[in-house]
Amino acid sequence: MNIILIVQSLDPIYGGPATSVPSLARGLLSTNVQTLILSLGNDVDESSIINYKIKYKIFKIQFGKKLQFSTGLLLYLLKNTNSNSVLHFNEIWNFSALIPYVIAKYKKIPYVVSTRGVLSDACLQSSSLRKKIANVLFVRRMLTGANAIHVTSEDELSRVKQLINNNNVYNIPNIADTNSVYKVTRDEATKELCIDGDKRYISTMARQIQHKGSHKIIKAMAHRDCDWTLLIGGPLVDDKYYEYLLLLAKKYNISDKVIFLDQLDNYKKSCLFKVSEYFVLLSDSENFGMVILESLMHSTPVITTKNTPWKQLVKCKAGWWVDDNDKSISNAIVDAYQTNNIMHHNMKKNIHLLYEKYSGKSILKKYKKMYNSIYSNYQKNIGESE
């Protein structure tokens, strides 16, 4: 059995899958499962990918910034897939899904689709016309006919069951890959990030678009007397939103307490988490929230909302999981700020109990069980047809 993971991009700017898919590949390879990642992209920075020590290929995009058509991906799959292959798509709305779907149907090989939160209301409303057309042309049939659909949370599981007629849905969380964690001192971290080592910090990290909610953090800080500086990591992909954040900080007279760090590699991520007393993510929706798991891997407590599937933060006393409104968010910020050193230290210890659920062999066993199940059923069906 050869697992071929297909992802829209391995560039960190793409978000969670650029981290979770390589982590899965490395985990599978460590258990002697033949695994390859196929990705799309032009001028991709491969430095962070190389550190994963995985097998991957990146194909040039011929046309379509959003549609992303690649002749190279098409020809590679035609030539290099066979009855031992299992295809696993991590996108559904463009050619990085359509091409492998067509190949899977043409060559009659099994495939898995990870929905990655793209069936949420917020995602469906973005570029809605393009997605409606794709849904009519192939997406619904692709999901309905999938040998397995992979989700990463109970909310996403319910959403898929509500929309898609397919009983083979597997709820398996992303893997915590601690190999991407660097041990750094606070002095090393502040020097690397070019920030003042005497200040107190909280942080957030995501593509800077409105959906990710950095403006909510700025508002919460402005309305409360907290002597924190906010570090905002992640690519500034939306100029208008970036300008809005700058104006918002200026409006509340806290421009000196908001620092933009742009895109961060794995080493700088470790530096960010090292200097942060808390990590904050206030997205409008998250099917998993890989960056929250990254924070936990660095022993940094988390403040997030019920738009993410991280209820365990409260159960394990590793952070805050609150309603998505100004009052609840502000109260969580204040509670965190007023937490004494002993309680903060205990939270950091509790984090290990939580993130260990996402690391190691137990999660990999679930993925291997999914792949083995669909592969054995496929081989059985081949035998019966012969």
C-alpha cells in the first residue's frame, strides 16, 4: 500500500495543512508506510518542508490562481499510480482535488478526502459562485463516492453527515509533531524576533484575514488595563485588513503594543511561543486549529473561543474556551493577565496531559486503520470482480 497525500500547497502561507500533512507523512513513514506528498506551487520556499525529512514533489501551476491547474500533477498521477495506491486529497474546490479525483475514477483506485473545514458556512460563503459551480460539476459526487471522508472534530463530523450521503466518515485529529519544536531561551527568542526582552507578551498567529479575528484581540486589549504587547505572526495577505488593524490599534491608542511579525518559519514560531505568556486565536470558525496544537506543543496556554473545537482546554485546565463576544473575550484576557505565576506554571504542566493525546502511536494507529480498511475493501472488491 502506497499513500499519496495531495495538498494544495506546502507553503506555510497556506495555513494548517502545510503543517499537518507533512506531520502525518513523517508519522506514517516512521511506521514503514510508503508515503509521498504531492503539492502545487510556484516559487515555494522549501526550507521548512526539508526539515520534515519526507518524500514530496511540487508541481508548477499552469493557470488559475484559485483553480490551480497543473499538467505536471495530472501526468504524474497517470503514470505513477496503480492498484497499490491510496490517494488522499486535502482540498475539494479546485484542480488539486479534481485532478486526483478524475485519476482515481479512471484508474479505479481508492481515495480519501479530508474536508479541512471547507464545508463550514463561513467557507462556503467565500467565493460562493465558484464553489456552487464546483459542487454541481464534481464536488458532491467526489465526496459521496469517497472510500473515506476524514474530519478532525465532532462539529465537522456533524456537518459532513448533514450535507453528504457517505457513511465512511473518520474523525481523527491532526498529529502533534514535536520534531518541529525548537528549544530556545527567552533571550535567544527576543533577539531573533527583534523585540524588547523586558516586556510581557501574548501572541496570535494566522494568515491575517478578517476570518482569523486578530481585530478582536486588539479590541479586547484596548478595553482592559493589561500591560501586554500583542505579537501578530502570519502572512499579511489582505492589505485592507492589515490597514484596518493598524487603524484600530491607533484608534485605541495602543499602536506601540501591537507588533506584526509577518510569516514565521518553525524556529521563529518556537521563539514566538517561548516569549508568549498566552497564545490567542479568535477565528470565526476552525475545523481543528492546528496552530492551537502547535501552541500546546510549546507548553503555551491558549485563549480561544467556542468557534474552535478545543473544549478540552477547560477540562484539562490548560486555557480558556469562551463564547465569541466582546465581553467573554475581554474577561478571559483579564483572567489570564491576573493569573499568578503558580497557576500559570500549573497550566503549562497540564498542557502536557492534553497534547499527548495528539502525539505518538495512538493517532497514527487511527490513520493506519482508516487506510488499511479502505485498501483491504478495495482489494476484496477487485478479487470479487475478477
